Amino acid sequence: MPSRIGRRRFLERSVASLGAMAAAWGVPAVLRASAAWGDLVGRFVYDGKAPERKKLKVDKDVDCCGKFDIRDESLMVGPDGGLANVFLYVRSRKVSICPELEASLPKQVKLDNRDCIFVPHCLSIWYPKQEFYTVNSDPIAQNIDFRPLGDLPANIILSPAPGKNVDATWKFNKSQLVPVPIACNYHPWESAFILPRDNPYVAISAADGTFRISKLPVGKIEFQAWHERSGYLETPQWLRGRFEMDIRAGVNDLGTIKLAPDRFER
Amino acid sequence: MALGSPFRSALRVALAVVLLAMGLVAASGCGRTPPIEFPLNLEGREPASVSPKQAAAIRQALTELFGTPNEPRVPDGVPLDLKRLAMAAGAVGGDAQGRQRGLYRRHCVTCHGIAGDGAGPAAAVLDPYPRDYRRGIFKYTSTRSGAKPIRKDLQRTLYRGVPGTAMPSFAHLPSEQAEALIDYVIYLAIRGETELYLLQLVVDEQSYLPPDMDRVMEEGVLPVVESWLLPERNQQEWVVTPPPRPEVDRPEVLAASIAKGRELYLAKDSQCVKCHGPEGDGNGEEKELYDDWNKPKKGVTPEQTAALARLFKLPLQRLRPRDFRKGVFQGGSGPADLYLRICVGIKGTPMPAAGPAPGVPGPLKPDEIWHVVDYVRSLAAGAPTPQ
């Protein structure tokens, strides 16, 4: 006897398969989608003296990695206070996706192992449309280890490069609520974060603290801000790093968001 | 036949007295065991960070989906046999047909705990700790990197036990009972991963209470169920069957294979020596190794590690890479077992998959893995390390 939840699921799945059939028969998938789209822009600023990035202990594969100046990447503040690597993403569960985005985004999201660190340090992936692939540019073996909640964990060896086909691809199957840490079991100082989502509306702030989420549907959307030091990036206005915004067509400017240094202490 | 009114009143009084007496007995705890509950998974969390309301909402959602230790149930779409679960669950005993009940509590609970948290009463003195099923990760599988075990993998572990650990062989159990236990372990694993999702949703995300059960099914339960079904349904892609082992029937052929295996073992590509050491004695340069269950207990500084300790039931336990010379292999010491360990790795540990997988070339080809197996087996057989 199907349970209450079971029946509801069955109904939802039936509706979902009808949707798939409609798509296959050429019915536009975004019938209810907004005709207008807007960008969300702004800049995160660390409201204090830029902290010194500590040199990390490099005690493995020293022949290769010892020659690089490897420093802590967990808090990257630019010369004029711009804070890099803040994830800002749509928290609302259902969001219309601008059809132009699929064509404009790369099919793959790449993580490189270069000079004994992960490059880039922060990534996001629209997992139903984009593939995660990882390469090794170093002459030593590297390892990629991550455990997304409720999704398949990975622990991959990447043979030394160059001269070998050492690219590995990986598929995520589930949205995550917060970014997933990536580690290397061989080199404990290496660290990166990836956020798999079922929509492309994720920005990661650049070295100068600026960010842009392009082509959001107009209307009310809830956003989430997250940083690896603070977790949910709370401000006096953003409880648990969340805020709702009425996106309008064109550019929606959040301006400068000043962040108190005590949020990033550890 | 209607009873007279005075008689009915007397009956009511008598009934009230009996109920009161029963209530008193119950309140004094005489002759009654407390109800068995699944403890909430608060590992790694400040207990105060979960409010009583949140804890109650998570318990309620889990009970709605999975029942209780005495009366398990599963939501639709979870392919587990309720009859088998009933056989494994509940108190130790037998049914009217003489079949055993409460198999999990008879055989497993002392080490693995009522919720499968790997922290039963005996756990603290064991090294390695018993498996905590609640992350849905099982170490010894024939499935590709990342995938859940197939049923056969759990059967193998149950029948063989885990050599070198406290996990004994349950080969003596009738297959009906073994299958019931395997269903129950998968049940605890799916329940455990759902619980982790609920903690994230209710506590970290602070969602409205009670949580939206459709969302819990869609984001919490069904992806976990899908991950269990994936390798079972698509064995061609996800399950590794070791290819036929090259003939090593003559001593010189075996010696050549061992030499080749040693070369691959020592090569930079495979990274074996990093943990297992050049001599294969488990004494590589990597000393700070932890499995997925212990990693969260490790802070950056010793002070942080000490502060974290109070948030976990069991103390931090370091992982020791296998010393091949001892000849004891937890996942089995047959050539095919060792092939699988190298090819797909050991889930939940730093031992990665060295074999090829879809999308991942891996450093060792199948024939190369066989050479490494021959080398490792030669060390286990007490062969001196070739110079």
C-alpha cells in the first residue's frame, strides 16, 4: 500500500514525465519563464587591515613543491580590501533559467593541480549541464578527494604530468546547500571548494571582491552568501547570510558590502 | 443484555482502580523496559546548537519515514524487504513459527550500536572501530570509486568477517538470516544519510518546522536510494570483475611478475609507497592518516583536536596503512580480493582507486594491477624484498 509520501512522489514523477514528453514534442520548456532578465552585481569588502597570508607547511614532495611560495588561501583580501572567494547563489529552490545561459557557459568546469595547489581555489558547477574535470600539470602524482552529502564521494589519483593522459572527469548528481571541500590526500595543504547546483546562478567574488550573477529572472529571489572562513556570511542585514531581492530587468547593484573582520577569525 | 446502573458504576470504579494501579506500576518502572529509540546523530555538533524543537522535528520526520528500532518501515521507492527488516529488528526472540527475531540486536548491536553508529558498548576498545553505517560508506566493495557497495559486497563481508579486526565471520547463519541482516544494514545506512540531510536542512539551514516532507524525500531520501541502486542496475559500468589472472604457473614467470609488480609499486605514478612504505611495511612518509569517520575529529592544532574530542562518542583513531608482510588483509587475501582493493580503492579511507574507471584513467592498467597483486602476495608470503 503506497504511503502518503509515495503517492505524492508518484504524482510528481508523472507530472515530471509529462513535462519531459512536452519538451520532446517541441513545447517550449520555459513557458512560464520571465521574458526579462536582470544581473545582480556588487562588491565584497573586508572592513579591516588585510591579514597576512601565512606560508603553509610544505613537507611532502619537497623536491617539487618546496620551490613554490605556497600560502594560505582561506582569506584572500585585495590591496583595497576586496574580498575574493565569496560564494553568492540563489537559495530559492525553483528559479527560471534564462535559455541563453546554457549556450554561453562552458561545457566543462576545470580544476587544475598546478604548482602544488588547486587552481582555482573556488568553483561552482551547474551539474545537470556541466561536467567537472580535473587535470594535473605537475610532475608528481596528485589526488582529488571530496565527499558531497548524499552524492557519490570521489578519491581519484592523477598520475604525474606532462606527457600522459591524466585528465579525469566526474559527474555530480545532486545540488548541495553549501560548497563541498576538496582535499588532496598526498599534500594536506591543498584545498579547494566546489558548489554543485541545479541552476547556473552562482557567483564567486573575484580578487577585487566584485561579483556578477547574470541573467536572473525578474521577480523576488532569495540569495545565500557563504565564505569558507565564516560559513554562512552573516551581516547585520543578512541573517544567516540570506537576503531576498526583487530583481528587475537590467543591472541590480548591491553596491559595496562591508564585512566585519571578526566574522573571519578562526 | 443491559446491565443495571449501580453495577455499571461499580464496574467503572473497579476499572479506574485497576488503571491507577497499572499507572503506578508503570511510573515506578517495575516490569517495563524503556522504549528503544534511535539516538540522534549529534556527532561533531555542539549539543546546544540543536534546539529541542529542531531535535523533535528531525526525530518525527525520521520516524515517519523509517519507523523505530522495534518497528522499522521504509518510504516508497526504498527497495528493502519489510519482512526481512522485521526479522532483523526488535528485541531478541522468536516468532510463533520458531523463527528467530531481533537478529541485529543478537549479533551486531554490541559493536555497531542501535542506530548503526559504530559506537556500541564494545566499540571504544576496538581498533579499527566498528563501521558507522550512517554515512552510507562501506570500505570493501567491488564497485568503482565513489559508488555504494552492491549487495554481494556486503554478503562477502558478512560471510568472511573482516580479518585482523573484531568483525567475525557470520558464515554459520542460515542465508535467510544473513539476508535479513544485510537489508537491515542498508536500512540503517539509508536512514543515517537521511538523518545527515535533515540535520543540514533543519539545523544548518534553519528551515521552517516541521520540514516539508516532499522536499525531504526529493533531496534527502531519493538521491541516497538512487546511489544504492546505481551499481546494482548498471553493473557493467560500476562493478569491477577482475579479469583473468595471467598465468604464473612457472616459478620464473611468477618471479618476473613479482619484479614487475615491485617496479610499479615503487613508481611515482602509483603512489603506493607514500603510505605503505618502500618495504611494504605500512611505514610510508604519510603518518597522519585518518578515515572519513575520524577526519572530522582532527583539528588544525592539537588544542583544536582536544576541543573537538568532546563532540564525538569515540576518540580520534589514526589509520594504519596495511603492513603487507603480516599477510592479514581486511578485505580478504585472495588474489581477486587484492585486485579489487587496488583497482577500486578502499572507500572512506585515503586509499584511492588505482585502476581505470569511466572518466578516470587511473595510474594502473588491469595487467599492471595483477603484477602488483603478485608483489604484495610475495611480501605476505614472507619473501625477502628484492634489492
